Amino acid sequence: MKRLVIFAICAVAALASYRFLRPNAAEARYRQFAEAILHRQYAAAAEMCDGLTADDLAQLGSQEHIGAGPAMFQTLFPSRFKVDGSHSLPDGSVVLNATQTVLFNPVGVESAVRPAMYATLRQVITLHKAGSAWKVTAFENVFEKMDSFGSR
């Protein structure tokens, strides 16, 4: 009986952590979209949009908003994302307030193991469900700060 209770508690804990720790589909689309923007893959990012073109996205580009711009990035590492809040609109759209932390090595730094610097971008993204996929309808991208990991 004791083993059954322990098993039940573990099963409930596993289910709850899966439900609350995994990103939902809208957040997953946001992360995929933001990574494409960071890597300047505007055509691929535009395919995830409804109403935004590759030219529109190039104006909102992450590398262009950080410090010295694209010339600064020698190596990009996978970004870190934190969704600070979200809310639903009456039309079924979702608005995410998020932070993207871009991890990178500037020109002249040759580490493939860990990044030397980071930049923080505050983003507001609006998505709506179109068929079976979430589409981006609005994207705001604001540079917040940049620093090296050694100075933290």
C-alpha cells in the first residue's frame, strides 16, 4: 500500500511538472521566431508571420539593435528565453512579454565552449492561431543591455 501511495505521488508530480514546465505552443513558436530573427533568417521568420514581411522583420532585427550591430558577432550560442507574462486578447490572440538573452562571442574571441558576452532584449510579441499553427502578428524588439560574463 505504501508503494502505491508513493507511486501515485510521483506520478502526479511528474504530470504537474510536465504540464507547468514545458512551453506551450505559442511560447515555442515565439522562441523559434526570435531565434530566426537573431540569426537574420528573415525569410524563414516571415513564414511564421501573418502580416509581417521579411523586410519588416529586417527592420526589427536583433543583431541590428545590439551594440555595434552584426559586425560584433563572431559566434552565436543558443539564446535563453524567459516569458515574463502573457495575456489573451478577446479575438483569441496571445500577447507575450518576454526577455531574450543572446549569448555570443565578439570578433577575436575564439571559445566554442562558452560565450564571453551576453545581450538582453525585451520583446513583446502577439500571436494568433491560424489553422493548426501559431502565427506572429506583431513584434517589438528593444535592446536593454550588453555585458561580458567576466564582469558580472
